[in-house]
Amino acid sequence: MISFESDYITGAHPAILEALSRTNLEPASGYGTDRWCESAAAKILAACGLSDKEGAVEFISGGTQTNAVVIASLLKDYEGVLAAETGHVSQHEAGAIEYTGHEVLTLPGHAGKVDAAEAAAYIEKFYGDESHEHMVFPGMIYISHPTEYGTLYTLAELTALHEVCAKYRIPLYLDGARLGYGLMSRSADVTLADIARLTDVFYIGGTKVGALIGEAVVFTKNNRPAHFMHSMKKRGALLAKGRVLGIQFDTLFSDGLYEEIGRHGIEKAEKLKDILAEAGFSFFIDSPTNQQFPILPDKTLNYLRASGVAVSFWEKYDETHTVVRLAACWSTTDEDLDALKKILAEAPA
Amino acid sequence: MISFESDYITGAHPAILEALSRTNLEPASGYGTDRWCESAAAKILAACGLSDKEGAVEFISGGTQTNAVVIASLLKDYEGVLAAETGHVSQHEAGAIEYTGHEVLTLPGHAGKVDAAEAAAYIEKFYGDESHEHMVFPGMIYISHPTEYGTLYTLAELTALHEVCAKYRIPLYLDGARLGYGLMSRSADVTLADIARLTDVFYIGGTKVGALIGEAVVFTKNNRPAHFMHSMKKRGALLAKGRVLGIQFDTLFSDGLYEEIGRHGIEKAEKLKDILAEAGFSFFIDSPTNQQFPILPDKTLNYLRASGVAVSFWEKYDETHTVVRLAACWSTTDEDLDALKKILAEAPA
Amino acid sequence: MISFESDYITGAHPAILEALSRTNLEPASGYGTDRWCESAAAKILAACGLSDKEGAVEFISGGTQTNAVVIASLLKDYEGVLAAETGHVSQHEAGAIEYTGHEVLTLPGHAGKVDAAEAAAYIEKFYGDESHEHMVFPGMIYISHPTEYGTLYTLAELTALHEVCAKYRIPLYLDGARLGYGLMSRSADVTLADIARLTDVFYIGGTKVGALIGEAVVFTKNNRPAHFMHSMKKRGALLAKGRVLGIQFDTLFSDGLYEEIGRHGIEKAEKLKDILAEAGFSFFIDSPTNQQFPILPDKTLNYLRASGVAVSFWEKYDETHTVVRLAACWSTTDEDLDALKKILAEAPA
Amino acid sequence: MISFESDYITGAHPAILEALSRTNLEPASGYGTDRWCESAAAKILAACGLSDKEGAVEFISGGTQTNAVVIASLLKDYEGVLAAETGHVSQHEAGAIEYTGHEVLTLPGHAGKVDAAEAAAYIEKFYGDESHEHMVFPGMIYISHPTEYGTLYTLAELTALHEVCAKYRIPLYLDGARLGYGLMSRSADVTLADIARLTDVFYIGGTKVGALIGEAVVFTKNNRPAHFMHSMKKRGALLAKGRVLGIQFDTLFSDGLYEEIGRHGIEKAEKLKDILAEAGFSFFIDSPTNQQFPILPDKTLNYLRASGVAVSFWEKYDETHTVVRLAACWSTTDEDLDALKKILAEAPA
């Protein structure tokens, strides 16, 4: 089986497994108080260009959990979070944000992105409404980078969102589940330091970028909520063996591994894109990162699946075509890509 | 440093790391739909003596998360969960159960255990109260086995609880965070099959019994809530790389590893208990499992810590003594124990 | 001051005040167990053509509270409620539904109404998505009748919604905050018995139709959730002096008072509509019920307010015009209307 | 039927009905923005000795709703509320506080009262526990005055609680569902101004002290949460016809009516107590307010009920005796009391 189904189809980068093995018998305290969490946090702050006073790092097992804990602990009772209607929190988290008692306020998605002017207009309109105490206050902007469609914010776009948030004194939160691929894209216009400067909180994805599990939340403006450890525990997000997260992020942020993984994923994604284009397919969206969204004839899709190629259903395009997602990641190999090319070449027209 | 601080101080049993490495590059679908989760579930059902029709197994990252998801998805809107006042859900989960909108109804703890007659009396009194619609209905009994104090239910006690629950048609839920040690204790009167037969749902702890992370929830009476995957996702408890849990539990339930780990922990705990008793300390509670609770003079406690021995504070006993917890686990060695013995021998009187 | 600001600007219909006075010293049990609640429920069931076995009636203080309690107690853990994007639960309840842990899934609003075919398409698409366990299940359809725009469902439209709900086995819930005016509209195509037959649960508004406070929830299919009294209490919706609700609804459903109030409101609304049309204003929407939505030049709006006429801001229409809402109700008089006409005539062009 | 079942058995004080009638046709804005709410708030602040800057008043329909909204909007994410185990929020609110996601942390009840030293000890122990981030922080003290047992705090006791709260910087919240009777008790040691000075927030009960419905929340330290109107709406606690609450409290706080009602209830309760004592019954608790708790032989209880006297079951005392509650209130008459006396005299021994 050759799988392009997602960027979490395999285990972990070998360096991570090696680090887990090497440290395995070394005792440590639980709940994120171990030396690896401390070391990983320091390395991440350094990579972000943040001082100890400005920044704080916390580790959580998965993305939905991270979004729920961060959003719930930053929003006030009367606030909801603005997000693109295609955002992960809007659609694919099983109502996890609503479960915290807060509404997701949707904005149009432009290839997955929130437009700063539209966000500002929403907020202006909200405060212009005479009965706005009956409505949910826009209390945060959530964006994903790369987005669920693989697209990236430019520095100008991110700056504009930052300015909207600053004007209305609400935090800008960036979901970086696939940040590694976003930073290494040829189209990347934004660095980790830019993100640390322009957002109030963001997370650096591990699960989809070479870790077994784990995401690193970075508070950038001396704004970690009081007793955030409790807020994690209350939502089941505090791992007893916090070391498992610390060791992995310590490894990812040593010797440029996080960048190396991102670069590898991007290289393979570009090759994947070429193969699909050469096979004559058009794309639902032009993605510069590790996820590609070709429009396949259903016949081709069935042939691929019958040939042992795993891809993700995205949505029906028309009666006879389907948008699918193929993802490259740290573990994608040229052999995988060559095999795909061969199968596509053999597919009946 | 020698640590007896908890049973989650080290990484994972080497067989687990080996399995993670061996399978690392094999692609698989996400969210618990992989072949290892399937295989692990089958092995666990077999070990429990449950058929496919009766039993269902789900994997979740940690214990608090497991308790919150299981309890919230089984309780009805008007119900709360009965638990010992010393139960994990009552005290040390940061209000995670209340966060799901349900009250923890406390019963007296008898060395950490719920008494079936007291539970029955509580329920009887509840229904006898003329205004009970204004009160929270007792809708489940939660027990931990071993308890937070290391103690174990006898088969008679577990049967009595089963009968109370059957009489009032509410589920009995057993938190088996340390179940491996409970099953292998010399005092063990209850088997895995007994638990599967007498409870409605329970979980088999991985985090504290040799896994990196993970707990296996077992529904025993064809009673897994509809769309439980969604209920997990909604609470941030659905791991994208479900394989990480599947591979670990598949390993734990192959070749008797789970039992071997339990047996090892118990052997070392017995030796630990002997060392503490020989050093002249009395015990806060007589624990037959892997956690031991000696009452130490504060001076001794300070000396231990200064000597690099990590133990857990439990509670103050009196002005000059403290109850501490020392735990043995799969990774505890004779060297650790001998070193502790030596340090205790050298401690000033 | 002349107020058309809403349909809750005055106290209660005199017959209600009279009934409250008449019964004032008669002792009764609390929490809705009094004889008036019983009598009112029986009269409402009769008016709905429901038998005791099919129907059950509960009384709650206000509309948002009613929506939250009904929706939360009928939805399953994995479900949300479908509603028009302009629906009250979507926009103007301060996130009260999300606060119960459930998402409001929005459908397009057609003059405030949900289209049955669009609802069916949403549900079909949902189940067609391969990863729908990560999404919120459509578990109910919420409609308001009259809608927030004053419009009404036809019998054909309501039947179509009923059929969609029946097909997917989810309840249809009708918010009748202004039901009295909807039933008495000249355009009314739907009777109370139709509503009782075609919905699974609905509420008959009191607050906006002549009561001091109060709404009557009608479960129509022997489907009142178990221990609904507890579910109300848990959400602060169980009034100690339930008699206050019982006496009012007993009065409203005696001697045709509810219909009389509806008819009065409609007559005055028609006259209001004529006055506005004759003054040359166009309407944002063509409403056949007690709320009217003219588009006023801002200059006119300011003049009205300066002249002591209270109306509700609805939304900005363009740079120089505003949509406002004027409502008639049981207490609207011809004097109010004549005065409005006079002020409009005097308004500078 | 003669009812001593509760203090909410009848409608409203005639002066309130009169005020509702008098103002009935006067139009007003909704949601508590009317002139009566404004006037009532000003009178309440004056009665409390609070300036506009210090104090803020909000009106809510009922007690459980008030407790839930106030507690949820004042607690931080990591906090719970300390209360006596017999407190209304602990036992008889159907888990309404837990439903807001916060735990009720119970302290022993001393005739219904919280002991300041025990509260301080709880807090001290909490912060002394090394793993307190896993526990719920004590973030507020809730007391009721009179308590659920009719008892009252002395000025010294209230001052001590105030000092504990000030020391740990958490609010003291007083539930005054029956405050009118507490202020007028012969044992009253505490004035309204004392309460305003020593608590951070409290509510003045209307429902049980002569109003149809309604409670007045008083924030005393310039500490009303931002956008509290939204927090009420989100929890279904914002009445559209806020005037109904405003008119009632404006009446209660005019011409000493609230005091007059309290005094009447106390006078009748004292007479009630004498009748019960003279009939030879002992009391479960010595209550100086409007609720009395005699221990009745079950035979007598049955005789009373058969004779048309309504009382509330409180709890079983022993095999043959029951504790019942009899309440006096604004509407209790000498005729009621004389009839009770006569029935008791005729009861078989």
C-alpha cells in the first residue's frame, strides 16, 4: 500500500524514536515539569526570537485539544472566536469549541484564509448593532497557517490581521498544525519570528511534522493564562508523561530537524504536484505546501484505490469528479512518488 | 537521582519502543482505524473473555481524559457519578468531571474504596426524598482498582457493587489506571475476566503500566455509546495517530507482557515495603500493590530528598511527620532499591 | 412616548392581571405542580388536538431559556441543531445554545425561513462525507414561526420540513415566541393543530402575546425527556412560583383570549403597515404578522425618535437609510397609530 | 387547605399587584433598561449604603439562576466555590453550578453555616498541597443568610468570613433568598448595610419575600463583571420584560415594604414556633427566622396532611418521626395559625 492519505500516516522521525530510546530509563517528574520540556521550551523560544519574559511554551497531545484549551482559556465569558468558515475549528473538530461554551463566529474563507478587512468589518458592524449585548462578542481571531487548503498568509496579510487584533485588543491565534511545511514552502513569506511577533499565541505542530504526537503552544506576549496547567488538566489535556512531549520537541528543535522535516515534505509535495499536473489533472486550489488537492475523475480515483493507493476524499466536484487530498510528509519517499506516477500512467483513460 | 516519585517516571517498556520502531514506516489510517488498534482490541477482548458482540475497546491518551469522556457520554442529563471522596475524579482531576456538566456525588472512602451498602443506602435515600427532582440523580458508580491508596476490591466487594448497580440499572465504571499491578498483587482476588463480567465499563491503564501513553477503555455489555468516536473528538480525546496507542496495547497484550510488567512492579513494591518496614517506619495504609505510603519523620524526608531520592508528598501526618508515596513500576530495579536501603541506613536518627 | 419598539413594551393583558389578583391568596405547591399549571396544560393540549398520552406541556419564563433547555435536553452528545442563519438561536441569544455544548449549524435564511430541500441536502451531504464523525451531526431542525422577519411557513413548507425530519429521525422544533400573531395573520395557512401534528416540540409564546412572562413548551409525540423538571432546574429554568406561569396560560387559553390577542395585534399591524406605505416607505421584507420592517431615511428616523416615537434599529440599509422594526401587539391602540401617522405627516421631507 | 409548605405558596404582596396594574400600559424598553429597574436599583443602593460607583444592581427571575450566573461569571477557569455541604448550591439546585463547569467544594455545615476558621483551614491546606494545580482552586465562599436551616450569621461571623476572603482575595457571596426575614428576625445582628460592606456580592430575595418572582443581585465593590447583561442572556437569565422585576423591586424598596413583609413573616413564624412547642414537639434546629423545623411523629404528620395542612418533608428523623418544615411568609394569617393550633389539639396522641 502506498499512502498519501495524510501527513500522519507513519510513526515518528527516526531521530525522535532514537531520543525516546536513549532517554527511556532516565527518571523524571510528571506533567511537563521534566528537564526535556524545559529544554525544548527554551529552544523554541530562541527559535521564535522571544525572551523568557515575553514567551511561554506548553505542550499538548493533539491539535483539537490544543485549540479547545487555548481558545477556552483566553476567551472571556461573553466572547466567541472568529474563524474562516472552512477553518478546522469551524468544521472538523466535532464541536469541540462549542463544547467549551463558546461560539465559533464564521467569516468567509478565501482559499482557507481570513481576510483582515472582512474581520474588521465584522467587528465594526458588531459594535454598531444597538443590541449587541445579545450577540456573541468577537473576542479572538483564529487562523491556520498553512490553512486546511494548504495556502499561506503573506507577511502583509498577517500584519493586517495583527493590526485588526491590536486595534480591537483581541488576541490573534495561529493554528500551526502543519507549520513546518508552511515555513519551508518556496512561497513562504513569513518566518517563525514573524509569527511570534505578529500573533498573540500560536502552536507549532508536531503530530503532522515528524513527531509521534504533540503540539507546542507558544504564548508570545507575556500572556499565558494564570494556572494554565490547571486549565489543561481540567480538559484532559495534561499528559502524565509530559516527557514524551518534551523529548520530541527537544529533538525537533535541535540541529535544525524541524526545518529539515519541513523541507523534505515540501520537496516531495512539489514532485507530487508535478506528477499530478503531468497526468493531466487540474487542481481545486493552488497549494504551495505539503497538501495537494487534485480533481480526479471518479474512475481514476477508483483505479487508484484499487491499486493500493490511499488518498483522502475532500469533496465531490461534480457528478463524475471528486476533489481528493494527497499529502506529503517527512516520511514520503521517491519510491512512493514513482509508484504513484506509474499507476497513474497505467490508469484507463 | 533515584526516583520512586510515581509509576510514570520513565519512558516505556523496551518491547514497546521496539514495536514502535519496527512499525514506524508502515503507513496507516488515522484516528484509531489502523490494523494495530484492531488487533489490540481483539487481544484485549480475548483476555477479558468478552465476545465481539459484548465488548468494544477504545483507546485514549490519558486517565483524566478517559474518565471525563466515559462518564460524560454515559450519564444522562440529570445524573451525576457516585465516587469515594478520595477518588481520583473527586479530588485530583481539576474538576474535569464537573467541566462536563455533571456532579461527582461523594461517598465515604474506606481505604479508598466505596462500600456497596453505603452506595445502596445513598441511592435509597435519594429516591426517598420528596424533592429529589431538585437533586442530582445517582447515575453511575465510579471505583478505582487499585484505588488511589493502592488497595484492592475483593471479589465479594466487587460483586456487591455490581448487584447494587444492576438493581438500580446504573453502570459500574472501574478506573484501572494501575490495573496491571492490581491483577498481579499477591492479594488479588479478582481477575480481568471478573472485572469484565462485573463492571459495565472499565479501563486498562497503559501510562502507569509500561506504555508511553494510553489507556484502553472496555465496554463490556454491548453498551458503547453511539458515535463514541465523535464524543472523543469533541473532548479532544481522539488521537490523530491512533496507531501510537494501538501498537502499544497490541504489544502489551502479546506474550503476556502486561502481566509480566504487573508482576515486576509488585515484586519490587514488596521489596520496597520490606525496606521501609525494616527501617522502622509505619504505614499510613496497608497497600498490597505498587504504591506504598510510609509515614516519615520530616527530617528523614528531607534527608532522602537531599540524597537525591524522589518521593511524592501525600499529606502532612502531624507536626513532624509526613505521609509520602513511593511507587514501584516496570522500570524499578534492585539497584534502586538497594540504594534506597543504603541511604535510609545512613539517615540520621 | 409612543412605542412600537417591540411586542414586550407593556405589562400584561388585563385579564391576566385580574386572574393573578383573583388567585393571589390561594396557596399552592411550587415548581409547576399547582392546579393552574395542570389546568393550563389540559387546555393547551385540547387546543392542539393532542391527547394526554401524546402531549405534555411545560412552562418556562422566557424564550432563550426555553430554546436552551429544549434543545440541550433533546440533542444527543454528537448532535447540533440546524437553523436559519438569521434564526434567533443563531444570532441573538448570546451563544446560549453553544453554552449547552452544542453547535448551531446554519442554513441559508429565506426571509427568515429554512428551506426543506436545503435542509435535506445538508443532511445528505453530511452523511456522504467520509469523515463525518469529526463533524457535528445534524440532530434537530429549529424554525421560528413567525420568523424573526415576521414571515410564516405555509402548510406545504411545514409538511416538507416534517418529512425531512421524519426521514432522518430527528425532531422538528418550532419556536413560537410570536405564535399568537402567526395564527391570526390573514396569511395564516397553518393551525395550532397542524403545528402539533407536524412538529415534535414547539412553544407557545406568552411574553410577546399578552403575558407578563412565560412560554408553554408542548411535546407532541410522547417525547418529553425523562426528568425534564430536573433538566429545567439544572439550567435555572424552573420557577419556584410556577403558579405565575400556570395562571397566565390558563387565562390565555380560556374564552379564546390567546386568539383575541393575536387578532388584535394583527389588525393594528395591518393599519401600521398601511400608514408606513402611505407615507411612502418601502419595506425590507413583506411581513404578514405583527412586526413591520420599513426602510426609513435616517433623517426620518431621527425625527421620529426626537418626536418621542420608539422603534427598533434593525440594520443599516445604505449610507442614508436604516431598516427599523415596528411591532404591534395586544396593547397597541388606534391612538398610537394615529399619533404616528400625524408625526410622519409632519416629518420634513 | 392551610399551607405552611413554603414561603412561595401564594402570589405577591397586594402592593406589588397594584403597582403592576398601575404601570401596565406604560411602554418601556426591554431587558432591564426601563425606568423602574433604574429606580429600584437606586433605592436598593441607598438602602445598602452604597454609592453609584461602588454598587451595581441586576435583576434575575429566580434563585438557582441567580446563583449559577453570579458564580459562573465571577469564578476563574481554575476555581470552584466553597459552600456548606447543606448549602442550596451543594444539594438542591440539580447540579446547576457544576453545569457551569465549576465544582462546589464542600465545607462542614454548622446548622447550615460555614465556619470562617474551617474555610481558612481548607484554603491553607489547599495551597500547602504540592500538587494543587490538579485540584480545584477555592475561588469564592458562598453562604446563605438565613441559611437553608433558618439560621443567621452574627456580625462577628460575617466579619470573620469577610476577612478570610479578603486575605485570600476571593469574593464572599451571600445568597439572600430569604434575606427579608433574616433582617427582621429578633436575633438579627446584621443589617443590610453590614452585608453590603462585608460581602462582595449578594442577592436580595424577592420570590420568597412578597414578589411574584425575582431576585436583586447587588455587586458591592465596583466589581460587576464586564458585559454582565450578556452573561445573563447566555444563561437564559435575562428577562425580556425586565419591567416586571423592576416594578416589583421598586415597590418592595418604597415606603419600607420589604421590611414590613419581613417583620410580618417573623411575627407569624414566632407564633408558629410557639404553637408547635406548646403542642409538645421538639425542633430539629432552633431557627430564629421564618422557617421552622419540628420533629413530628409520623402519625401526627399523616393526621396533619389528612386534615388539609400542607408542610414540607425535610428528612426522616428516626423510624417513627420525621423532620418537617413549616414556613411563614408575608401572606401567613392568624387564621392559618389558629386553624393549625386547633388541628394539632385534635390530633390523636
